[in-house]
Amino acid sequence: MAEAVMNFLNTTLGWVTGALDMPSARAQVFGFQIGGHLFIEVFLLVVILFLLSQKSYKPPKRPLTNKEIDELCDEWVPEPLIPSLNEEPYEPPVLESAAGPHTVINGKEVVNFSSANYLGLVGHKKLLDSCSSALDKYGVGSCGPRGFYGTIDVHLDFEARIAKFLGTPDSILYPFGFSTMFSAIPAFSKKGDIIVADEGVHWAIQNGLYLSRSTVVYFKHNDMKSLRETLENITSKNKRIDKLRRYIVVEAVYQNSGQIAPLDEIIKLKEKYKFRVLLDESNSFGVLGKSGRGLTEYSGVPIEELDIVTADMGHALAAEGGFCTGSTRVIDHQRLSSSGYVFSASLPPYLASAAITAIDILEENPELLSKLKNNISVLWKELSKIPGLKITSSKESPIVYLRLEKSTGSQKDDLCLLEKIAQRALEEDSVFVVVSHRSTLDKCRLPVGIRLFVSAGHSESDLWRASESLKKVSAQVLGGHN
Amino acid sequence: MCPYTFKDCFGRPISSAPDAWFDVVERYSNDNNKTLKRSTKVSRCLNLGSYNYLGFAAADEYCTPRVIETLKKYSPSTCSTRVDGGTTALHNELEKFVASFVRKPAAIVFGMGYVTNSAILPVLMGKGCLIISDSLNHNSIVNGARGSGAVIRVFQHNIPSHLEEVLREQIADGQPRTHRPWKKIIVIVEGIYSMEGELCKLPEIIAVCKKYKAYTYLDEAHSIGAVGKTGRGVCELLGVDTADVDIMMGTFTKSFGSCGGYIAGSEEVIKYLKYTCPAHLYGTSISPPAAQQIISSIRVILGEDGSNRGAQKLAKIRENSNFFRSELQKMGFEVLGDNDSPVMPIMLYNPAKIPAFSRECLKHNVAVVTVAFPATPLLLARARICISASHSREDLMKALQVISKVGDLVGIKYFPAEPLKQYQDGKAVKYD
């Protein structure tokens, strides 16, 4: 057996060597000796190349057939467009007359603390006269955006007037106060920039921050220590900090708590860490400062230190719309890139003319400011004595903000209690105050509370009435609750 | 939007009401258009640029006295949000009126049209939802969609078959990366597209959306009040039942001569919006005189003021638009837009022709609006004409004359003009 295998092997070997040693195998090409083994090598090379060129095995792609897509589409069930509401939404009281310091609700006259009518200009004769003449001349609407014949001379007059009043080179007028901040922020801050904002800013600013796609860092509400730490953190951690634009966004008087921002400290921090400041003066314009020029006058900071100042005209100026003021370059940039300005119809001319008249009245009657300051301090003193409610707003803020001393733990229940208080105050004592309602989209986590907007048009007796009523009602509601 | 060289073509101030004829303030510049200063000179021009479709822009005999009365009663502003102390009896009346005009169960009104879109979409849509919007939608819709955090997909302008394709693909694929099914899908279209003048193909789009269970959102900023037999917008014009459109949005700036925007929908939707929409909770309520202007102008349109001025206005705007468009086309201009649409863009194509067209027309006392990048693609610049019911036939003839002359000068008659009209005695008269 072994012999047969050996014989077989020998003959195969002899055959192979014979084939390799064949005369044709010993050719000479280009001076190289080609042995027969070269054919084997070439053959192996060809086999290797063939295997490499084969595609690796991939499972075949099977796109969904039309029938399968149809089935998926039939199976898919969308959620309802809106989630079902478990409770009835809050129905606000309906005013039957102008929203002045006194107004009529359900046929009864009430003292109105729910309108941000700080200078008491609602119903002022001069304002109404200038509006009537503007309505006769221009009609109601402006029928076009600012770029396309919607710029009416009263708009330009107002912009010049407000710039002169505040001492800035230029200003720009927006058709709606709400849209001012959420158009101004994305016009300047883009993806990759850094914004440090107070956690208590209102929704329009939050939306502007979101739309700008910048990195937003919030600091503790009105806490300068937290702001300093945040700025320190950002500047030390970020190596590319010098190449990025950096902003601090604060409000002068916070809508959500009534606190006043310490502008001089913010300016010091801004200079140290080289940030730019955007200030929203909706509730401080026409209120703070010796002549009503806002937080800059009140804190003694020159307005040139601030880069962008915005304000809503629906508060002290008793008109509608908003404006933004700053250096010429800042304003010119917004005229081309601010979406709420370029893509929207402009402010109705009668409102611009009302605002100009309001500024005139403010300049001619500085006693309105002192009356307002007096009213605020009287009310603040009285309301700080209410058991169960605590004032969180600053002493000079025109928004007096009361929150529950002992929270129930859930915002919804707090809101319920506060609404009861406000409702009873309205029904029993004809004092109209409001509770801060929050949207589900609002990120602000500050406690809810009762807000009173103080006006220069309120008399001392109105203030007494309000404080007595709140004392009585809160004792009843909170005492019963406890 | 524009370099300094033709800055004077945009933002021209006016010093009168934006009616059919208005006063354009002349501006001069000492530094090559870097800054433009107002002069005291004005020129009386024909207004082809303002959105004044039904002619309510200036003082109106029915509306203005009522507006002034409301001004005296309620003052120009309530200084308060709707949910605080800004809801007056007038606001509630306005909402009921708008709902009945638009033929929906309920409506909610805001102080500004732009904010209406930007603040509603984040409330309705959130993470895990899909927004499919037309490629030429307005900036406010784009902003609102971005602010909502939902995924945005775009379908080719006004092509329902592409919308169907996108819907099928998206429902089958699900959310990106996780492939979970979408929570909800909403399709956003406009009634009349402001840069094209086209009507949206609403019946086909609604049919597609119903088939795939997507919600629909119709933005009627330019079409409400301007089209339709009784001015109720594209739904009336195209015969679509308003119950098929989930949310209808519109603005009052164009046809009603006022300001503000509205959303109309079912009672539940409006209740939910009143509960949580930020524009309702935090934005100042609409100015009472503006609200009264809307109510009065709707009354005029419906004929409830005792006259037939409303019907006359609606017929006039339709007649004017169709006449103007056909005449321009006969002259050889390339005019976009559908019949009955009061918006007609005249193509210029070359951006260098924009200042030429605009300035020459102004020299002849016709004020036109020219649109450049980025509102339109760079090489598709156009001049956009907005016809109004307050334009008389003579006004239109003058406009046609001037536009034809300037068109020849600038060279924008891209199509051959219609053959010259022949008179009986064989003499050809230039049809100008």
C-alpha cells in the first residue's frame, strides 16, 4: 500500500518537474531567465486579484415597496392636535371702559391694578387728540412693511424723538413690543456665540435666545455673585473665548418678579470679562430715574455703556409697539436683518403719534414721576405687612409682586390659591389685581404671584383700598386653607 | 437686502395715508446713499405698492367715525395682556365676529400678524413632531417652525404630488435616527404667495393631507378679504369646506386696513391656545381702535352697514386685477400669478434693472415695489404690483402707460407684445 502511494507521488513529481523543465519554460525575455515556476506565481497572482475584486457580501438592499408604505401609512395614528385640557382655562374679567386707574367691570367701577399704565396716560386728553388727528390723516393701518412704503413720517419722527430723549444716536421702531427682543437677539447673536441670561427673563427673550441658536447659560435670578461665577467659568473654560461674541441679557425691572437689576455692578462685570450687554427696559422706561429715562439714569450709568437697549411701548407710554436704541451701526444692522422689522407690516401711525405725545407729556410734567414713586413706596409699605404673602419686588419697582410665604409645593395649587384671592378682591372690594399666569412653554421657574401695576393716576385712597382688601381676603383664603 | 447703491429704492417714507394716491417724501444723500436724509418736498404718486386690497387704508366714511368713538372710549392701548386686564368687551366681540366671517367655530386675535405664526407653532408642535411646509413660505412661518423644535421638511412649491411623496417617505421612515413614529404631522401652506401671486392648490393638498392623516394650517395673510365671492378667502374661491382645514390663520393688515392677526379653528383648539399661547399670555392685547376698524371693515364687506360698498369693492378688485394682469401680459411683460389674485409680480430677472425700474417709475409719479435677494433668488428679481379696489380705471391706465414706457427703457418686455390693434381704416394704433 505504502509502495503504491510512493510510486504515485514519484510519478506526479516527475511529471511536474518535467513540465516545469520543458524547453518552452526556459525562455529568455529581456535578458531575464524565466523559469517554469513563474507561471505558477503569475497564476496565483491572478487568483488573488480575482478574489480581491469580488465585492464583499452585503445583504441586498430592499427598499420598501409601495404596498408596504401604504400599510405603514394606514397603520400610523397621529396624536390629537392639542392635548385635552383637564380644567377650564382662566377667563379674565372683561373691561367695559378704558384700562385707566379706574375701570368698569360687570357694570361696577373697580380700582385697576392690572394695566401697566405707569404714568396714568390712558385716557389723557392730549393723547386722544393726537390719535384722532393721526387717524383722520393716515387711517388706521400702515398697509406695508417698512421697506415697501410702510415707513410713514411719524415713524421717523418717533425714532428721532426717542433717540433725542434717551441721548443715543439712533433708534428703531418695532410694530409690537413682544417681537422687539425676539427679533433683536437673533439679529446679533448667531450659532456658536455665548449668551449669559438671567433665569427670570420673560418668554419673548427666551424665544429670542432659542432662535439665535447660541449657547445660552442662565445665572441665578438677579444674583450678581452667580453672574460673576458664570462669567468666570465661561472665560476660563473656553479657550476660543476671544473669537466668540459674548452677550449678557438682563431686564431692568423683571416682569416675572419685579426686581430691579443692579446695572452698575453688571457694567463692572461686563468691562472685566469683555461682554456686551442687552438691556430690556420695558418696565423701567418712564418710571425710574429723575426724568424717567430708565435704569441708566437711575443707576448713574451713561447709556453709551450699554450696547442694545430695548423697550416695550405698551407700558409707560400707553401706546403699542416697541423700540430699540443704541449706536448707529447697531440700529442700521437691525433695519436689514431683524426679521420682526423687515418681514412685518409697520406700526399703525396713530400709535406712533400717541407715543410721541406721551414723551412730550412726560417731559412737560415731571411731577407724574414723583407721584408714581410716592404711590409705589406707599403701596410697598402697606403690602409688606400682609401675613401669608411676601413681597419679592424691589422697593422702587412699579410692579409690586406678592408671592405666597409658604408655597403649597405645586405651582398649580399656588396659582389656585392666588386666583381665589384675586377673584375675591375683585368681587367683594372692587380691587382688580392679577395673578401671573405662565405658559407651558415658559422656562422660567420663579414662583408665581399676584401682581399690582402701580400708576401715577392712582390716588391715596385707591392704594389704601387695595392694601386693606388684600389683607382681608388673603387672611380669609389662606387662613381657611391652613 | 440691498447694497448702498440702490438703498433709495427701499424704505421710501410717505407723509399721507397709503391710499390709491399718496405723498412720497423725497430723500437726498450727500454720501452716495450711505445715509438718506428727508427733505420737505413730497411728490404725489400713484400707489402700486401698499397692501390696500379693499381700499380701507385711508379714512373711510363708515369705519373712521366708529374708530374715533372707540378711541375715546377705550384709549389707544390697554397696556395689559389679554389674560390680565387687556380683554375688553370689544375684544370678545371681535373674536366672535372674525370666527363667523371665516366660518369657523372660534377665533383668537393677536396684536401682530408676525407674532401669530411665531408664537402658535411652538405651542402646537414640539419635539417628535413633523412640520412640512411649502418651500416659499413666509419668514414668520419659518421662524415659528424653528422655534417649535420640531423637524422641518419642505415640499416643492405648490406641487401636491411632491407633498404626497414627502408624506409617504416620512411616515414610513419615522423620526430621524430613532425611526419612532411621528407624534403628529402638520402641513403649512399659504393662500396667496406674496412673491409669486399664485393661489395655493388647496383642494388637492387637503385631499392628500386627509389621506395621510396630517393636520393642515392655512396662512391667509394676503387672501382673506381679497378673494372669494364674499371676501372669505381661498376656501371660498376654491370651494373648500372650512371644516377640512384644521387651523386657519390670517392677518388684518392687508385687506382690512388695520393691524394684527388671528387664528381660527375648533373650540378646543382655541381654548387650548388661550390657556398656553405666549402671545396671548404675555403680549399686549390688540389696540382697541384697530379692533374696531376690523369689525367695521368686515361689516362693510358683508353689507351689514346698509350699503353695497362691500360687494362693490370685491367686484372692483377682481375686475382691476384681471384687467391689469391681462393688459401687462398683452404688452409683453412676464407677469406671474393666477387670475383673481391682486398680487402681480413683473419679472425683471437682472438685479441691475431694479434701481432703473424703480427710479424711472418714481420720476413719472408711479410708486412701485421692487424685490431683490434675499426675498427672492438672486437672478429672479421682480417688481411687485399690488392692486387695490380704490384704484380707478384712469389710475390703472396711467400706470400701464408709465410701466410700458419704463419697460421699454429698461428692456423687460421679455415676451412678444400682442399684435397691434387694427382699426377699420387700416391704420394701426400702438396699444399702449
